Amino acid sequence: MLRIFGIIYLIILLIWSIEAVRESNDFHEELYIRPLPNGHVNTYFHFTSRWHYGDKDNLHYTQIIPRPIAETLLLYEVKEIHIGLTQGLWRYETLGYPVVDSAPGAEVRAWFAGKNLTSTIVDDQWIKLASTFSGILCASLNFIDKTNSVEPKFSFRPQFVTGSKEKIPQFIRYASLPREIVCTENLTPWKKLLPCNSKLGFASLLNSGYVHNTNYHSLGIKMRTVCKSYNSNCILEFTETANLVYDPKLLGANGDFSLRRLFGQGLNGYCSLAKSSKIYVHLDDQPYDLTPAPAYNITSLRGGSKTIYGVYDIQNLVDTDRLFNIAWIRRKQIKPTVLLAQPPVLYAHRYILGHGQERGQIVTQITNTHYSTLPIILQENIPWFVPSYMHTLKLSVQTKNGAEYSLKPNIIHYIPGVQRVRPYHLELVFGIPALSTVQISFDFDYIFLKWLEYPPDANHGHYLGSAIITTQLPIGRNYSAIPVDKHIFAASFNASRTSYFLEIRTESLLLSLPTPDFSMPYNVICLACTVVALAFGPIHSVATKRIVVEQKDAPPQSLMGKVMQKLFKRKKSEIADTNSTTQTEPEGSLLFGHSDAEVIHQKFE
């Protein structure tokens, strides 16, 4: 009886602890699915955890927030950090704007704030912070150092709140590793940071075999603090995002698709610690019928753009024993229709011009399709091994009517690079005219590196990180980002503002630097080994074999003499064999200079 009461008490205590965690913590899991006009499917996962930890000392006792994330606040005085691991390129013309934008490869930026912080201290903490997350995410973030880090001045704005009435020094650091490749080793530790890991909830859909076969996939981490007063009464907000673009044709779908086909399985429920678990399906201009139908629809008016979402509340499902699945079945139409993507307000491209291996030119084109001028902040982070010349910087405007004229930037923030010390950093502030394209270009030199500075595949080339373009959009067309003062995807519905903050990235460039003939050492090694092998054989043969001198008589002139000589040699060999079996050869015969032939002749005589 006591054992039964003890089990009941433990169950009640467990339920109470879960409810207590829910009250002190706030966790949401969301999934946004949008069929794209080009036939692809965009799926966006958004996991948000908010923890009211009060005082800074409470960070030692984490609950729903991963402890390594909380410890970074104590060790490095980090107030905000953004990490992106991306494979592929997001096409703005056909896909619109993503909810969270990220550059190809790895991208990290962090804000530091503290009363006793200096730039030297922040540089040291920045490298340690990158190494810490390198171990957490199993990524190559430990390659971030002073040679590829910059301190932007205009491109980024902080999203954290210190709560201090005094002015506290704030520092920002940014770095990118465009060569980084996203693989299963990054996905597994990323899912382990979630409260329910990957066993329950929306994270169970993220199977590595289906995630890494997409046209585009990006994993993101965001952490920030919001305090009412300095280091007290604070909220720690931790967000994980996963943005995927599928091609259903590669999955064997013939126009129709479903959650099971995209992710390999259905949804196995929701996380028990989640306050909400909802799936949002984009319904505008979609030639699909949903099975089952959404529980209800939401109409969002944002910046002059109208969007309809179908909502599935997973926590209110009646049948939770079966895997939940949503199917998109294409409607039968008499006349086939082609959906055209509405062009975004702003998009950009980047490429390299020039010929030969002496000088080149980096060109960035930014296009404005809106009828008014847009403010632009362009950031270029050029590696130290690409010497750039800012006296060749040109900004030219090409209007829709074909006219072309030069443009002068309002602000130029430029820090020249130093070889093997720091990169080249350029920030431009200017306004792009309506219905026009601005082309920014500058020259650079190709240089030789030290042979240890080349990557293992030197002939593949060196990567240059993406340029970052920041602006304020006057309308919300193709815009789905979450407001800065909100933390869940549902907060983007009906979130009209006077302007919409936008960040977009260009392509990462591949630069082929002059490469030495790395086959020369290989040829030298092969030649040296061949010479040694050829010389070793004769020397070893001469040094180990015994030389025997045999005296030969003059060859006979007649046939009878040749016959008698052969008979004589045969008789001598028989006698020698007989004597060798009956007698033992004197031990010191060779020591006194007698050869085997001479001993045989003596015995025969």
C-alpha cells in the first residue's frame, strides 16, 4: 500500500514540476509551409524558448534553456548572438524573402556589452566564444580569428535590451566562413539543444537523409537578453530555426506531396513542454486541396500585402496515436496554369570580372523595383589575400529607360586590410533610385600565398564571403520576417509598420589565385626514389654476394678437342661431388686465398 502511495506521490510531483516549468518558461514550436510558384516547397521550423531568470546568478540553474547557452552570458558577457549554417543559395527573384536570411557557409555575429569591456578584451572573448560554439555545433567556427573578423558600424542593429540608464559600452563582431559545409554532424547537436530533442514534436520531422537532399537548407541559432534593469529582472530568449527548400519531383512526387513524402514520416505529436505547437500553411494562389483541412484560417494584412494561412493546432488533435500527415493534392484543371512569382522589391547579385591572373574586379548589382528611393547599406568583407583598391571604387546607376550616370555615396566607412592580420572592410551608405539598378565595383590584385596557406584543394580556389545589404522597405510584399520586438512566427501576422527592416545576402564568390606547381615535389620524390631503388640493387648485390674466379683453358681448335674437353669437365664434376660427400673441406681454405676452382683442381690431381 505504501508503495502505491509513493508512486502516486511521484506522479503528482512530476505533473507539478512540469506545470511549474511551463509557468517559469515559455516554449513554442511552429512550422510554416509554403508551396512556391516554381514547384518547390519551402518549410520553415521555428523553435523559441523564453526563460525569466531574474538575476544573473540564476544562470547556473537552467531549466528549459541549454546550459552551454546560458554559460556564455556569464563567461563572455554576450548579450546577443546569431549563428547561421547554410548550404545552397536563396534565390530572391523566385522564392521571395526568407523569414531568416543567412549567407552560404557559416556566419556568426555577436554583441558584447559590459561596463568594464574594452576592444582588446572583446577580441579575446570573441575568439573564445567562436571556439565554444564550434564544440557545441560540431562546426569549424574555431577558424574564426582576427584575420577574418570585422567590426561593422552601420549594417547591423542590436536587438537586446540592457535595461541600464547609464551608457554601457557595446561592441559587435562579425565573421563568415563561406567554405563551411553543413552536414549531419551539425544537425544532430543542433536538435539536442531543443527541450524535447528530436524524439517528440516538430523536430522529429528533421531526418538527416531528407534534410541534406534539399536544394537549400539552413540551420540558425539566435540568443538575446531583455532586461528591465541592468543584470536583473531579465529574460533570456533562445531561438532555433531550420529553413528548407524541397523539390518534390526529386522525391518521386507527381504534382502531389505530403509531410510524409517531404520528411520521410508523419508528425508523432508535440513536445510536452511546448505552450503551442502549430503548423501554418500558405494558401494564397495555391492549386492544391489540403487533406485534412485546416482547423481554421487566418488572414494577415501586412504592409499592403494580404496573405491567408491555414492553421493546424497539433495539441488539439483528437487522434494522437497515429502519425499526423498533411497531403497537398493538385486540383484537376482543364487548362494548365503557370504561376508567376511577383518580383521582390529589392534583390542583388555579385560576380567577378577580369581576365588573366594579375588583376580583377568585384562587381555587385542591386536592383530596386519599387517606385520610390530606398536607403541602402552595403557591407563588404574582403579577405586579406585579396588586395583591394578603393581609389577604383565606382557607383553607377542604370535606370529602366537605359540612362546611366554615376552616384556618390553618402557615407564611406573603410578599413584597409593587412596581410595575415586583418581583412578589408567596406561599408557604403547611399540611396538607390526608383526602378533602377546600382552597380558597385572596385579592382583587386591576384597574389601568391605561402605554400602552407593554400587549402588542400588549392586548384579549386578560395571563397569570398557574401556581401550584406540592409534597407528599410516601405511595403511588405514578399516579406515574412518576424518583428524585432516579437519572438514567435505568429507575431508576424497583421504586424504592419511604417517600414520593414530587411537584410539580404549576395552570392559567395570563388576566386582562383595563382597556384604553384604542387606536382613538382611529387615528381622530385618519385625521381629520387627511383634513383635510390636502381642504385640499391647493384650495391646490395656486390656487397652481399661472393665472387668466384674460375680459370679457363684456351678453347680447342679441332672437333676432337672440344669433345675431349667436355668429357674432361664432366669427369671433374663427378669426382668433385664424390669428394664433397666423403671429405670435409678445410676450414681455412678461403682464408689463405684459395678459391673453389683451385681446390677442385688440387683434389682432382
